[in-house]
Amino acid sequence: MMETTSAGPVPDTGTGRAAVVRRLREGMAASALSFPLTSFHEDGSFDADGYRAYVAERLAAGPGALFPACGTGEFFSLDEDEYRQAVAIAVEETAGRVPVVAGTGYGWAQALRFARIAEEAGADALLVMPHYLTAAPQDGLVAQVERIAAGTRLPLIAYQRGQVAHTAESVRRLARVPGVIGLKDGHSDLDRLQRTVLAAPDDFLFFNGAATAEVQALKTLLTTGLDLVGAAL
């Protein structure tokens, strides 16, 4: 379940970089973020009706933003038409109440194909998931995000986990790329993340991925008694 708030996000259809940053920051301050599962039929095809109902149920809980077709939503299992439907349904159901951040990623060419679909479907921003399998030097990690940012008008959130781990200097470079607005962290190295946060500009957004969220939630529970895991699921 997701924690509800007494004051839900105010509808705002501003789509400029500054507007998206502001709305995401306000959404994170007000509530948890929602990463909906994608609904499938037994034959593996996309279940549009089931997905629409599921997204509506998530939105009723009052999230600060909606992240369709990301890792939890099995971006990797969707073809381009199914992805288009998933993002469009998310945009329709939110109706401007909260930002919609669609997943994309893997190779830059594939990422840009899906980014253009997300643009057409009305998404507010993109979460760029890691490329597939292989390790890469820091220059390559930065170049990957730069190439995607240059090919879309949507703001980007870079996602580091698995084989992708940006240094503080790389994040400083990413923050200077037009259109890159934040970083989602899926590692649990809190010391490294703190150094990264200190190196980034004040308007750069940071998002907790599963591993980081769980580590921070446990630390908070032990020191304050506040159960952030129960509040965020």
C-alpha cells in the first residue's frame, strides 16, 4: 500500500524543465512515488483495461508522481505499441494531477525510439535505465546519457544500479547536460551517494531506488522509530 496524504498534488500541466523539477520536488515532499506494475493477459499480451484500473487505484492513494513502464513496470517486456499504450493510459489517468515519468533505456538508439513514443504520449519526463550487461568507463556512462538527452525534449533522470555507478564527478558533469534533472540511485553505498549529493547543484534531484531506500529506511527506523518501508510500499 502507498501512504496517502491529506493534501494531494495540485494539477499543473507545466512541462518545461523548471516546471517538471518543481513538480517532482513537491511530489516527493508530499508523498511516495508510484512505480505501477504492468498488467498482462495470460498469453503475455498487454492488458490495457487491467492496467488502466490498476493505475487508477494507485492514483487514488495520492502519489507524488507516476513512473509507468520503468523497471517495476517491465519496460523490457513491452514492445513499442504496448509501451505507447501504457504511457498514454498513465497520462490520461493522471490528467495533469501529478508528473508522469516514463521508463526508457538500454542502448541509446533504443532509448531514443521509446523516448519519442513517450513524448508523443504526453509524458513529462524520462527515467533512463542502465544499458545492458557490460561495464563501461565513466566517460562512456556520461556519453550515453548525453546522447539520449540530445535526442529528446523531455527532461531525463539517470538511473544507476547494477553495472552503472557514476562517480561524484560524473554526476557533476551530468548535471551540466541540458535536460538532465536528476539521478535515481539503486546502489546501497550511502557514503558514495552523500558525496555525490554534495557535488551536485542544489536544483539536481535525487531519487531512492530499492536498495538505497531499504537501507535508509532501516537506518531511519532504528534511529527514529519511523517505518518508512511501510509508508512507501
